[in-house]
Amino acid sequence: MQICRHRPMLVLAAAGVFVAGVSQVCLSQSVELPEPVSDVTLRARYEPEHGRICGTERLSWHNRSSVPIDELRFHLYLNAFKNNRSTFVEEAGATLRGDEMPEGEWGWIEVTSMRIVGGADLTHDAQFIAPDDGNAEDRTLVRYPLADPLGPGEWIELDIDFESHLPGIFARTGVQGDYVLAGQWFPKICVLEKAGERGREQPGWNSHQYHGYTEYYADFGNYDVTLTLPERYRGKIAATGRMLEQAVENGEVTARFVQHGVHDFAWGADPRFILIEQRFEPGEDVPSAERERFATLLGVDETQLALPPIDISLFLQPAHRSQADRYVEAAKAAIRGYGWRLGAYPYETFTMVDPPRGASGSAGMEYPTFVTVGTHVGFDIWPFDGVRLPENVVVHEYGHQYWQGMVANNEFEEAWIDEGINTFYETIVMDETYEPGFASLLGLEVSDFDLRRAPVSGGRFSGPVVQPGWTFRSFGAFARNSFMRPALTLAHLEGLLGHETFHRAMRGFFESWRFRHPSTADFERWMNESSGQNLDWFFEQALHSTRALDYSIRRATSTEREPAQGWFGEGDSRRLVSEDEESSGDVQDETDPTETGSSELGEIYRSVIEVYRKGEFRHPVTVELVFDDGHVERREWDGADRWMRWTIDRRAKLVSAEVDPDGWMVLDVDRLNNSYRLEAEEAPRRKLLIHLLFWLQNLFEATAFLG
């Protein structure tokens, strides 16, 4: 084993400069940052020739529970790439999002020392654990017994030495040549949940192994990180938070970054980076008319929609220089779109890292104030310059600054709360900004919403939305149920509740759970209370079952009604109607059988409409009927039974019948069977065009698998 030799690192600033820097990065605009569960001070040296990080960590950690604890638990995420026996590799097969782990370029992390400051050495008592699958070869979760329990409300201070070897670029981290993306690169303490948090009955550790499809879960803290790299990286280091200072000495550059109120810290570097710095300025980048519109929608004063200035940094590959404006403008669109709907971004900086060709395994990933994006030189060339994948990645990853960055759900167990909710807001921001949101390609326009809808249009779900990430059958199943399906569920819920009720409830949910750890039950309870409706029937089916929603017009006919014949009426009013007798009077729906079927007013048509519930998802539906005299009527059906039939007699012929005529029931997995037109000359061509659209959407399906 290679040993890290910790040379003295360059001290950047005097204490007075550091205090000034901290006061600057602590500014949170109108949002108060969370009380830290931990204070983390990291000092690390990166050796690119070995892909090695030698680091020290001073961790101050707070037992915020109501009970003493007798152990500490840590994530060692990089050990997922240590060998082919790790749980991650066993589950994912060394592939993720279509990207393969470079053969033989393994990665690992080792804690070489862990000591309580002024107290015991915990190093030799470490025990690897595998609570999820019992894999004795997995090394991604470790426990350290404490000889003296840590009491409720007490703090513990640890000095940790560690060594990390980054893998070849894969699964959101790694090295490719001089390019490095360091994610999950240091020992991270697990979350100790309090009683009542996320439905927990007793306080305890929430700790899971690193799985093939799961991401992360952590508490909020303050980070002070000093990185030392070879001098060629000067000015080319991107990281969470604000860089307070950098200095060069003895052929090395040392940079210090500080950020409060976040739950992780990541960094990246590449000597080839072009640094582009811009600023989101509310006075220039926020249209006043839009602010007024959102104030009305949300029922708030315009002053509550004020957005702060944000420093935007783009670390760009030279080959992608022509797309710099696309990246930056997408970031500004996201800052506006999420900020108006949910609340102001509370940090001063937003940093984007553009990976080089061949490093797509690190693209499309979120960390606090820091994201990786991704593009291709082909998006400069017609007709692919109309594909907005670079913008899509920026908007999606920025959105994670809200969903998971601030509303910090447990991604191991309930990934949909961040991935699904964020995908929903991504589609809104993309479609309102770019029209259509995702692509204009060869005359065919694809909205971002349609792109996300395509993968679930088949309506076959192998599991519910709410389940631990590692229990999904495949990554495709994980993506459909964590990204697209819950995004559609929210869009459907918006139609069900109405725009104002829905968006006010969602803003309230975000504000209430910002800097906390909500569960699905917390979300459902909030939406019920905020909307004033019991939506349990909806959530049980949409989030907790495999039921597909699919209503269709199974049959629609409209034929001339035969003239009435025979005896009609009772008693003295009884009369015999002959075949050639004509009747008079108005004809209404469900015409009285004494109507003969013909008159000088016109023929009577009997229209029969059958609506069918093909899926198991029970949902009230509206059916719109259009007649050739211009009459339009709507009928309501609770959708509980398997089918419903209406028979209508009118002196007008039925032209069409359509389920969900307003198109808001987006969970309906097959909209092609929602309508039936009796004059069907245009229908085959229309359906062919729709099928072509869905085919194109599926070509882009891989872009849904963002971080």
C-alpha cells in the first residue's frame, strides 16, 4: 500500500482575513442557514499522477438526539469501486447511466487514523458493516464503537487521517488524465435521526451501503476546505462554496474554500479549464411582469419574490467554448424559475464544471453550490443545435440545489422526493423558457415534458415509486419510478387541484422542510392539509402501487334511430304508434320512447358511448361529447367500475368523444385511446405523427438519467 506523507501545507491567510471571508460566505440573503450538525475542516493534497488524495479531517459532530450513543458510523463511498465484490458493482455490474467503469481503474478510501481530540484512538476498533445485504466484502459503511457514550446534545471532536484513490471517471467521481472530479472523497458521518424524524419511533443511525442505483443522505454542516495541487492547476480549481484565497509555493497551488449550511463538499480541477465568470443580477435578469404574475399565482407580496445576486462560475472545456452562453443563460433561467416558485437561493455562488470528452461518467451531477454539466461539440451543428441537452442538464442540476440540496431527503430510501420533484420543476422551467423545452429537430418539436413522459407511456411498472433504491429491478426501473413517473404524478396533481392551490402548497412544503429531512408521509400530509382535500386515494395509487392509469373510449356509435312502433303510455293516454306515423316536439337527451324517430325537425340519432378503465388505477374522469350541430356536453364518471355506457338520443349526430378533454390527466399512460372520432379520415395520420413523436422522445430517453 502506498503511504500518504503529509507535508506541511501552505497557510493561506491570517486569522483576520479568515474571519472576514467567513462573514462573507455566511451571508444567506433573506434565508437563515441551518444550525450545523457538524463542522468539517479538511486539508488535502492531490497527486494527479496517482489519482491520490492524502487528507486530514477535523470533525466536530453534534448528537442532536435525545439518547446517548455508543458508536459512530461513517460512509466510505469510494470503496464501492474497490473491487468487483462490492455491493455497488455486484448490483450495477460496473455500469451506471450507460457509462462503464474503466477496466482496472479501481478506487478506494482508507481511514488510517481516527482519534478523539484529547481522548481515545478509535482506529483499531473499526468494524465494516453491511446492514442492507449482509455482503461481507462490502467496505462502504463502517462503525466505530465509543468506550464512553456521547450524551444527548453533546459534541465530539475527531481528528481523522485518510487516503483516497479515485477511480477512472465513473459514477459521479474519478480521474481522466489531468481532469479530476472529487465526489464523496472523504469519510462522511452518517445521519443520526431523532425520534419522530421521517416516522422513526426511536433515535438511531440511518446508514446504508453504497448501492448501484442510490445516491446520498447527510446532515447540514459548515465546511472549511484547503486543497493543494500542482501549480498547473492554478485558477483551474472549482469547488463548493467561495474560494477565499489561493497562493503558489514550491511548485504547488493551495486554495481555500468555505461554505456554511450544506451537507456535502465536492471539487474538480483541470489545467485546460477556461474560467467564465458572470453574475445573476436581479435588476437586469428578472422581468418585472413575470414577478407580478408569480405573486398573483402564489398569493404573496412581490417583495417575497425578490431574488439575490449570485456569482456564476463556469469551468469550461476549450472545445465547448462556443456553448458558454447556453450554459450561463440556462443557469439564469433556473435561478429565476426555481426562485420565483419556491424561494430565493440562499448561497452566494453557483459553480458549473464541464467535463471533457470521455468523462461523461462525471457529467450531470449535483453537489451543494456545485454541479457538473455536459455537452458535445455536435450541439453546435445543424440540426442538432436545436437540441437543448446542455440547457436541460444545467436546469436539472441547479434544481437539485433545492430538492436534496435544501430539502434534504433520504436518497437511499425515497429518491423520488428529490429526483421526481426536481424533474417536475425542470420541465416547467425548460418549457416556459425555450418553447419547446427540449428540441426543435427537423421540424419536429419536443417539449421537455413530452420527453419525460415517453419512458412511462407503456404503463408497465415493476414496482411502486416509494421503495429503497436498491430494491428496484433495474436501473431503468429506478429511473422511471424516481424521475419521470413522480414528475408526472405532480403534474397530474396540479391539474387535479388547480394551479394556485397546487403551487401554493408546494411552495409551503419547500419552505417548511428547507434544511430538514422530509419523508413521503410528510409530503402527503402537507398536501392534504394545504389543499383541504383528502388525497390519500390518489397517493396510494400513484406512489405506493404499480397501478397504471388508462381510460379509453372503447366504443362510440351514432346511428339513425328506428321509428317507434307499438303501444305507448298507460290508461287513457295509451296510444298505438304505426310505422309511418310522424311525431312532433323537441327531442332531448335520453328521448322518451314515444318519439317516433323522424319529423320535419330532422332525424333522431342514437349515440352510444362506452368508456373503459383499462388500467387498475381508479380515478374520476370527464368525458366530452361533440355533436354535429355544434352542441358540446361533458359527463362525469367516478371511474371506479370497469366501464360506463351512456346512450343519448338527439337530433344531431355524435362527432367525437374524448376522455380528459383538457389534457391534465398526464398519468394516463396511453392518450392515443382517449378519443374517438366518428369521422376518422384524419385520425390515422394524426396517430402516426404521435407515434413518430414518441419514437423520437425515446431516442432522448437517456437524458432523463441525470443526477
